[in-house]
Amino acid sequence: MNTAEDKLRERVKELTCLYEVTSIIVNSDYDQLDASLEAIAYCLKRAWQFENVTEVFLKTGDFHVQTDDYKHDMVTLVSKIKVFNKVEGEVMVGYPSNKYTLDDFLVEEQTLLNNVALDIGNLIERKQIRDSEAITRRKMERTDRLHILGEITAGIAHELNTPLANILGFAELLTDKITDKETIRDLEKIMDSAIFSREIVKKLMFFACEMPQEMKRVQLIPIVTSVIKLLEPSLRSKNLKLTKAFDNENIELRVDTVQLTQVLFNLIMNAIYYSPKGSTITVHVLETESHISIEISDEGNGIPKELEDKVFEPFFTTKPIGEGSGLGLSVVHGIITSHKGKIEHKSNTPKGTIFTVDFPKL
């Protein structure tokens, strides 16, 4: 490239590329970022001196795009894509190595590539900021709803406690006075229903933080083992295998024993409910320097993507009417949060769900 006209032509191509890249980024749909990055790659292809043989490879995170004839043995210019000062990918522009060398690239082309990589990094930063703000907003909205719901459920629980106690107490008195077996069976059904309702009230009170915590240091593994033993009949009824794995048999944790038992019972019982017959449930307790984690995995159908954000919402359940109150996981979430821990779920491989509970070492 010797003449002033050639140089001017290349500057025009570079400026056109920068303008097009800026337009792509300004009009980018954050939910379809792949399309924007692909458009940028093909825009770069047109900006190089030998555009007929120029190929582009762009990679960031899990996404990568390359132009039609890109080959990994090409001679390339490279620029790293940084997101919040951390390298998250790279963009490469290349010529066929059998005809071209690095000397065939222009100094201005490396500058152009660096500017485009910087723009891509800024685009991804803005997407991450937007996603983070959306998550924070959903958490705040959920916290507000839970606070209001907590106040309502606390009142409901208190109002129901007394009549339920009366129903249960008078039914027990009547069973001592009546000899007719059919009537006694009916009274037993009344008592069973009252006890079931009382358990729901207890869950409501847990959810509303009305049950006082008794925090103390306890041995974790005996509690886990005790809950598993309690659920053995349910495991046998579905021919389920439960495997245990403990990093350390002497793990200590500062918790409310009753509440921790309820957390484990609910999570393992859920795994049993959604597990197909003959499958395996795994309970894994891990210890790090700062946290203790409990993983409970099953081989069921997993949680549908559209329901992933709802599983910890109160009164949400996928179980048939009469088989679940929709309070189990919301109570679990509340208990773990009150212990300054966190609970997450993810897909198991090849199928199923893994619930992970993290408790800080206090």
C-alpha cells in the first residue's frame, strides 16, 4: 500500500467498521447477544486490507463465532476481550498462512482490533450490570412479598392454633367415652386431620419466624444419619437406594437442631417423592475452610426451566392437591436464611436435581 489513495481507502474502511460496530452495540438486544457478536465478526472481515481472504474468530464466555473459511493455522492479529479488567475472551483476524505473514498487517489494523475488543468488553459489562440489577430487583420484590406474607401467616397461625387444639382435645376425650368402633374410626380420622392441620400451622409459624431458635453447636453427621433412618420406610416403598458421602465424620455446626432436622427431612423427602422407583438418592456433606455444604441429589425429571425461580415461593407446589402445602421449600429457605446460609438448586447429570445447602462456619 504505497499511494495516498490506498492509505485513505484503508482509513475509510477502518472508520466505517468502527461506525458499524458502534451501531451494532448501541442497538444490541442484551437477550440476543450472540447475534450482535456475529454481526461484529463479519463487520471486522470487511475492514482489513485484503478483505477477500480475511477471516475472523471471536470467542467470549461460552459463545464463539467464526467467519466461513476461518482456520486455526492462519496468521493472525489477536486482541483480548476484557470484562471488568478480567480476560473473558479474544478476537482474532487472520490471513492464510501459506500466502501471508504478520508483516502484511497494518499497524492501524491492530489498533482497530484493540478498539473493537474494548467495545465488545464494554457491551458485555453493560449486559452483566443489567442482569445483576434485574436479579437484585427480583430479590427485593420477593423479600417485600415474603415480609407481607409472613405477617399474614403469623396471624393465621395464631388464630388456627386454639381451635385446632380444641378439636384434637375433644376428639381424644370422646374416644375414651365411646365404645362404638365405627364412631371411634371416624373420630380417629378427625384427629388425623387435626394433626395434619397442626403441622401446616407449625410450618406457617416457621415461615413467619414465630418459632424461637435455640442455636447451639452440634455434631452434623448424627443428625443427617438420624433423618435418613427416619425415612428408610419411604425409601423402601419405592425401592430407592440412598448413598452417603461425608468428608468428615466429626463436622460441627452451630444451628437450631429442630430446624436443621426439618430442612434435611423436607429436602430428602422431596427427593424421595420425585425419584422414580429403583433410582438413587445421594447425600453428600462437604467441608471447606469457611463453609459446610450438604448436597442432596435425585434422578427424577428435574425442575422445568420456567419453574426454577418459583420453587422457594410459599404455597407453590407441583404436587397434586392434598399431597403438598407448598410450604416445605419456602420454610427450608427461611430457616437456612435465618442461619446466614444459602440454598441453591441445579440440574443433576444425566437427569434429576441437586439441592445444595451452604452453612457458614461460625
